[in-house]
Amino acid sequence: MKGRGVGLAELALEALANLRGQGRRSVLALLGVVIGSASIVALMNIAHIAQLEAMKSFRQTGVEVLSVQSEGAGTFDPLLTEALVRQDQFAVMAAPFAVTSLDAFAGEKASSVMAVGVTPAIVDMAGLTISAGRMLREVDDCSSVAVLGQKVTVDLSVPGAAVGPGSVVHLGAYGFTVVGTLTAVPPQALSPIQFDSAVLIPLACARRILPGDGATGAMIRLRPEADTAAAVARYTAALSTPQAPVRVQDAKTMIEAMKKQMAMLGGILVAIGSISLLVGGVGVMNVMLMTVMERRREIGLRAAIGATPGEIRMMFLIEAVVLALGGGLLGDGLGVGMTWLATLFLPFDFAVSWTVLLLGAGVATGVGLVFGLYPAIAASRIQPIEALRGG
């Protein structure tokens, strides 16, 4: 867009020169925009990182998974669960389990653990890997063997006598021979099992130490083309009884709900950050109004030699936008720095969302456009003769 041969690039360079000439006044207005933009970027980026961390909890199991949990103290038949999966053309595998909390002992060392009765299918379902020894197998059906989580292994070990394959760990009145230890397992959204703090034993005879004689939960993997909503209804009806109802959840529904919550949270955070950005916008408007008053003679001279009100309006509007855009870009950098600082105190990995950076600079530019409009219109309405006479 050009006005009488004066292009936007030339106007932008002139705007930078004028803002530089205003010195501290421009810096103070810039500071308000920087703080507002940095607030938006930091808050939104932290929310983005939190969403990434939440999505990691689905990475181990995948999104084609159902979580079955018994309500209250009830249990359900693990053999029925496995039979239903074998008959379901849209299901791949099932991993029933039973969970309780106990104290584990190895020599004089003790640790509070999750005692978990599992089937060998849990390895593939939860993506478990062994650091030493082996995992539970079908031949261990009712044997007194166990696999220890990474934290349990550390807690029950003593210098020079690490717990591992061949060690004996006591749960309640029963001793279990350790056949393997797990590597660290990150938290999983659809599993109530904290594998790092767990002692895994065969489900078939887990009733020796568990309060019930059935499963308290299960994970069921579906095929990608499966209708998860229909599967949830189907397994809820098949596994629930009046005495022991079950709750079935699917990963896709949980992810969609999480995304909606994060979008709502993001909107709230933008609104909070925008409040401080509005303060910066008021500063931009004050600077531009003072600039218009100080440059009345220049405005009158430009009008006298042929500049139209539209060109004068555009000149001051570009100054306001350049000021706000500069503050927005500096705010992006400050916001990224604040995000990095926050991750030092939070259990999150640092990440940057380019969408958030564009949003921060874009909102700042929009604020400059809105708050610079009134001073620009005021400048375009100045009469040349009055301006030159008053100058």
C-alpha cells in the first residue's frame, strides 16, 4: 500500500527514527507491552508444556486402550475378561490385574509397595522392560515368584547386598523369590499401577496376599478401527454385576476431555495476561498523544505540502504498531526465559510452542493498533493553518 509514493517500509523506518528520538518515553511505553506480552507467552507456554507432559502418560500404552476398574471393594472375573477379548474381533489383548498396598521386607529393610497380581500380558500392554533377570511367564502361574519395580529394588537394597534375581522378598506371611527387576516406568494415565513402587506376582494365586479372589482392574487393547464408545458400553455391561459394578474408560475420550480443559485454561490465561497488556496499550496511547501534540507543526507542514489525512493517520498508526510489535517480540523472548525458569522448579521438560510466540506478538500488535488508532485519527484532523500558526 502506498500513499503519494511513500511506502509502508519507508513509513516504518521513519517510525523507528521517531520512536528512537523520544528516548525514555518510548522505553516506558515499550516496557508495559513487554511485560504484558511476556505474561501471555509464559502462561500459555507452561500450559502447553503441561499438556505435553499429560500426553506422555498415554505414550506407553497407546490410545486404543480401555481401562476397567472395579467400583469400591468389588472384583470381577479375570478369566471372563480374557474370554470376552478373545471373542471380540475389535480387541487385541487383555491384561487383568489385582492391586493392594502392603509392606515388603527383604532382610532388615522394609518398603511400602503396591502388591500387584498380573498375567504375562502386562509386559506388552504396559511396555515394561527388565533391567535384570526375567519377567513373569505362563509357567509361573501359581508360583511364589515376583518382579520388583525400580524404586522397590532400591528401597530394599543395602550397600553390598543389592536385591535382585534370587533374593527373597516377603509380602505379608509369604516369601517370594525375585526373578526380575524392572527399569523405571513413567506414570500411565490409564493404569492405577505405579510400576516403580510395585511388586508384581502371578495373578492366579494372588489371593494369598490380596483381599479378594478376582481382578480389581484390567487394561484392554483395541484395534485402531474399533468404535471405542461401543466397546466401553459392551465391556461395562458384560463385566458389571449388581454387587460389583465396574467403570470402563477409554483413552481417546480422556484425551479429548483433556484438550477441551486445556483450551479453556488457555483462554483464561490469555485473558489474565491481556489485562497487563492493556495497561501497556494505555501507555502506547499516551506516548502517541504526546507525540501528536509535540509534532503539530510537522503535521501541519506535511498537510500543507500535500499529505492527505489518510497518510498522516497511517504514519502515526504505524508508529504505534511498530512500538507495540517491538514490545511483543521482546516479550516473547522474556516469556520464553520465564518458562525455562519455571521448568527448573517443575517436573516438566522445557519446550516452546511457536503458536504461543506468534500469539504473544500478534496480540501485542493488535493492542498497538487499537490504542494507536485514536492518536492517529487526532493527528489526521489537525488543520494545517492552525498547526503552522500555533507551532
